[in-house]
Amino acid sequence: MSAPPHRHEFRDVRLAGDGFVLRPWRRDDLEDLLAHADDPAIVRGLSDRFPHPYTREDGERFLAGDVIDLSDPVFAIEVDGHACGGIGAAPGQADRRHSAQMGYWLGQALWGRGIMTRVVALYAPWLMRELELYRLQATVLDSNPASARVLQKNGFEEEGAQRCAVVKFGVVHDLRVFAKVSPPMRRNQTDAT
Ligand SMILES: CC(C)(COP(=O)(O)OP(=O)(O)OC[C@H]1O[C@@H](n2cnc3c(N)ncnc32)[C@H](O)[C@@H]1OP(=O)(O)O)[C@@H](O)C(=O)NCCC(=O)NCCS
């Protein structure tokens, strides 16, 4: 069996893209976070862990690491010096340690400029290399074609749907499952058997 990926430290990561930078969230991102996150259009595509209305307390709890684990590769998307959205992934454990689940959002004022397509193009290959991932998964509500498009443009393949998996604002939704895979070398597979 191959060795488990070692514990990573992401505090000093800074990934520069075309028109944006990905870097860890900071406590002083609070005002920018509130400016972009308190928007019903954002939460429509996300899980209820992302609340609406998005209060100052919600922002403080998020930046304190009380909502999701900020020691994971969870980054702010900085545009023109301001945090305008986020992208992150939760790595699996034990026999799922070579896979991870990715999520992202962007402030509505910046939609439609190709930013998230470029963010995923930078983040996904970096993450898969960094964590030695064989699989990176993202799930998308059936009502969110823009997010599905971002994934498709980045080589994620649609594998199917978790039917009736989510109830959002009283409406039942399927969750479309997308993944990008990078299987281990054949040699490693042989080693593992
Ligand atoms: C989904 C989201 C990240 C997209 O960000 P973005 O920077 O606007 O995305 P891009 O501009 O890179 O690409 C969007 C693509 O979707 C397409 N699109 C937008 N609305 C669409 C719609 N209603 N139907 C089909 N395609 C649509 C765009 O045309 C574009 O594709 P193209 O380049 O082939 O023309 C952003 O809308 C968002 O943050 N939404 C709220 C949170 C969310 O849904 N997160 C994803 C959870 S899975």
C-alpha cells in the first residue's frame, strides 16, 4: 500500500492567476467577505453551511475556522486586492485519502468574466499535485448550469446524479456529480495488490 500523503501546511500558499490571487483567508477579510457573501444569489448554489442572510457573526465564525476547517486548502479569491469569493477542498481520510471534495463561490459583481473558470484551472491541478489526489470531486445542484459549465471547461466529467439529494428553499434537487481523475501509475497499482 502506498504511504499516506503527509499533512500539508497551506498558510504560506499564494497562487497568482490571470486577474486574481488565491491565498488563505485572513481575519481582516471580514468587510470584503460580508460585501460579497450576503447575497441570496450566492447561497442558491451552495449548501446551507453558507447562510442567508450572511451576518457579521457568520463571517467572524467562518474566518475563525469554526464553519469549515481553514487548515485545509481553503483560499480566498482576491481580485484587485479584495477577497471576492472562495475556493476550497476537503481531503478524504483513510481509504479516501487520495480524493477530495471541492467547492467555490464568487461575488455576483464578478460573474460572467471567466474568473471562476480560470480559478479552477489553477487550483484543481495544483491541489491534485500537492495532495497526490487520484480524484477531485464537485457536486452541483441541477439548478446551477453555470457551475457545471465551469467544471466541464476544466475537464471534469459528469458521472451521474445523486437524485433528490437536496432540498433548497422548499424545492427538491438532484446533485450532479463531476470529477477529474488522475489514477496512480500502473506500477503503484501493482504495488498495492
Ligand atoms: C458558479 C459561479 C462560480 C460561476 O462563476 P463565473 O466566474 O461567473 O464563471 P465563468 O464566467 O468562469 O463561467 C461561467 C460559464 O457558465 C455559463 N453560464 C452562465 N449562466 C448560465 C446558464 N444559466 N446556463 C448555462 N450556462 C451558463 C457562462 O456562459 C460561462 O460559460 P462559457 O464561458 O462557456 O460562456 C458563480 O456564478 C457563483 O459563485 N455562483 C454562486 C455560488 C455557486 O453556485 N458555487 C458553485 C457551487 S457548485
